[in-house]
Amino acid sequence: MKMITAIIQPDKLDEVSEALIKKDITRITVGRVTGHGQKVEEDLYRGQEVGIDLSPKIRIDIACNDDYVEEICQIIMATARHEGGKLGDGKIFISSLEDCIRIRTGERGSPAI
Amino acid sequence: MKKTALTAVLLGVFVHLPRLCFAQTESVPDSGVTAWMLTSTALVLLMIPGLALFYGGLVRTKNVLGTMMHSFAAMAIVGVLWAVCGYALSFGPNTLGGWIGWDPNLLFLNGLDDAVADGGIPEYVFAMFQGKFAIITPALIAGAFAERVKFKSYCLFIVLWVLLVYCPLCHWVWMEEGFLFNMGANGAIDFAGGTVVHISSGISALVIALYIGARRGYPRSAMHPNNLVLTLLGAGLLWVGWFGFNAGSSVSSGLDTARALTATQVAGASGALMWMIIEGLRHGKVTSLGLASGILAGLVVITPAAGVVKVPGAIMLGFIASVVSYFAIQLKTKFGYDDTLDVFGIHGVAGIVGAIGLTFFIRDEWMREAVAASPDGVWGVGQQLGVQLAATGITIVYAVVVTFIITLVIDKLCGFRVTERSEMSGLDQACHGEHGYGLLNLN
């Protein structure tokens, strides 16, 4: 079992989540987070472009069985990337997942995912 | 000479006033009336940020600024347009066979510097008061195509719509020479904008919503309001502003003003109450958005009627408006069109209910005047109903045709809708380069 954590740009959330759901990957958790990558975010403030220290990002967490990792990552990469690939498009982290429990039934491990 | 004719016209704008009081021309402003009209002008302006909050709260987080900008941009664009030529087109003498008004002296409100209208208000105040109506009407339409139009196209749209739809309608209904003003024995009744403001904006909203199509994903995916707190605040401000809208439309500060204010208060409340009852009975829960919608339905329905109905009539109209609007909104789901914030369902439908339904609640005094004004001395509810139906029908047909043409032209010229990608990322980011809520965690 793996935990996939993707940090993406907020304006790409709809595209990514729709593409995932279309491929039946529906167990996802989405959060609004702030952080700092390489890119300096620019916003308009009274006609001036200003850089923000911490910029808003979207974090998507997906716990999955090993066979799905590649597919999920491909979907996220294909949809979260801005035309031609831009600084700030985000990252995907993959870590191994020790266990998983479904609260309702008490099931453990792979079947619970 | 021209000025005298004009001032006479300006005061004649509101049908229900006995015409006697326009006879004398006063050259000194009446401080009481002027003070109330100044207040009303400010109150009507307050409705526009109110509308921005009302609409802004109802859309998704990514479109909150884009939606509020529709209202605020109307203040900027129509605010200038009205002073430059809108007032001349609406309140100038008949031109082009009465289709519109025109008086070059009114361009840039030039001739108004020393003008005092007959009721004793400086004509500047009247022009500014009317200007607020011209601002809010196109801003109302924006609710129907929220979350999916280009800002540039919207700006172009409100310019054309004000010039080609609003100004002619305003001229027909509120100008003394206008043909709807003179229809029947004592004119078509539209106290403060049932036809000019609410039916015209509601029906135009429906036309555009049908033309540009539904939002991406509608109605399959849920599109939750980002902040109903803003919406309730907006509904409250609209109610406050509506006292200027209706009671100010008496262009006086006396009995007529008091009547309009009372009818407005009572109808807003009865509309809200009826919506609460319907939702309580049908769903077992009363929603805040439902209550806010009821307030609006009640206020819209009383807008054409505030000068001619008494309290029982106002309560009944509020009740009827909420029932009809509630079921009209259910129809939207059935037909599948995406009138996003129910501009047609509330403004269009309640406006039509008000313009026609008021006929059955007219106070006797008004009917007696109509009988006296009628050439053969006979005037009944049936005949007035015919006049109201005609005024409503003409408004609907005119607004549908011209709005459709404007929409078509703008769509061919620069595209009305944003690209799919911009729609997904949201108007705030795509059209304005901002975001509404900073780092807050919202839906």
C-alpha cells in the first residue's frame, strides 16, 4: 500500500479531480494548503504585481494499493501540468503505507482501501 | 421653454400622483422633498453593493470576486454612461416615433445646472436617482450567467443593454410622453420599476442563460454557495435600499411616500414569511437562502404596485409572489436550463406577478381618478388588467428580441463565454488575477 501526496496549483484542482474520478479513483482527500516552492507567486494588488511569500496550493492525498500508483501519478501529471510545464506546477510524493483501517467495519490492510 | 416642458415631464413620471400638483412650477427647491430624495438616491446606490454580496455569496469560492465585480463594474460603467447620454435618451422628448427620447441639452446633464423640477427637487437629484436604477438593472441580469462569462464581454453587454433596452423602456413607462405612460385611462401602472427593472432584467437573463448554456458540470455536480453569510447580509442591504427604490419613487415626501414605504415593508416581510412556510411544509426545514429569496420575491412584486395597493393587497402580493417564484424555480430543474442565481425565477416571475396582480388590489381612490380621466367616464378592473397585460407583454417581447440580438452580436464579436479552462480555474484567477479569500480554507 502507498500514500500518494500531490501538491498542485489551485486552478488545476477541477481538472485533476475530474480526471481521477473519471478513472474510478474516487477515494481522495483534498485540502487547501499554503507553502513555498521554487516559484514566486504573483498576484495583482492595486495594479502592481506583487510576490507572495507563501502561496496557496492544493494538496491531494490518495491511499492506494501498489498496482494503482503508476496510473494515478500519470493522471495527476497529465492534468496538473500547465501548458508546456511551468514553475510551480507542483510535486508528487509517494510513501509506503503501513496499515489502513476502515472505521465502520474494522477491516484492515488492502481491502480497507 | 424646453426646461419647463422637461420639468413638467419629470414630475409626471409617476403615474399615481394627482396631476394637479404639477401645475405650478417652483423655482426654489423644497428642502423636505429634496432631503428625502437625496437620501433615497443614496439608499438605491446601497442596493448595488447589497446585490454584489447577495450574488457573491451564492457562487463558488473561485468566482466570488468575478461575480461581485459584475455589480461593481455596473456602478463604474453605467454611472458614467447615464450622465453622458443615458438620461438624455430616457428623459428627452420623443424621438424616432417615440421609441426613445433625445435632447442634446441633456448630454452630460448639461441643462440641469439650475433646473428645479416641479415637486421642488433639483433636477440633478432626479437624474441621479434615476441613474441608480439604470445601474442596478443590468447588474441584476448578471446573476443568470454568473461563473462563466468573460469580463470584457460583460462590460460591452451592459453598455449596449442599457442603451438599447433600458433607456427605451424607461422612456415608454416613466416619461410623460411615453406610450405606456399614457396607455388606458390613467396609464399603465409601474410605480418603481416592475416592468422597466424587474421584468426586463428577468426575461433578458433567461434569454442569455439559454443562449450561452449551462455551467460546466451543471446540474450533475453540486455547486455550493461559498458563503451564505454574505448572501444574507446582501439580502438585508437590498431590503434597506428598497425603501429608497420604492418610497423614493413617489418623488415627494408626504402621504404617497408613506404609502409606498408601508407597502414595501409589508410585502417584503410577507414574501419572506410565505417562503418559510412553503419550505417548512415541504422539506421540514427552513433555509436561510429560502428566506432571503422570499424577501426578494416580496420586494420585487411590490415594486410596480407600491403606489396603488393598500396593506392587505401588499400582504397578498407578497404571499402570491413567493408561491409562484418557488414553483418557477422548481421548473428550472425540470427544463435543465442554468439560470444560475434565479434572476428569471425571482425577478422575472415576481415582476410579472406584480405588474399583473396589482390590478386586483388597486385602492379605490386611484380607480376614481382613472374613471374621471377616462373619456367616457367608465373604467374598470378588467380594462386596467388589459393595460397591465399589454405593458407586460410589450416589455417581454421587446426585451427578448433586443437582448437576443445584443447577445448574438457580442458572442460573434468577442465571445461571451470564457474558455473551458478558465471556467475550471475560476473567474477570479482567469479574469481578474486575484483571489477572494486569501489563505482561508473554504470550499
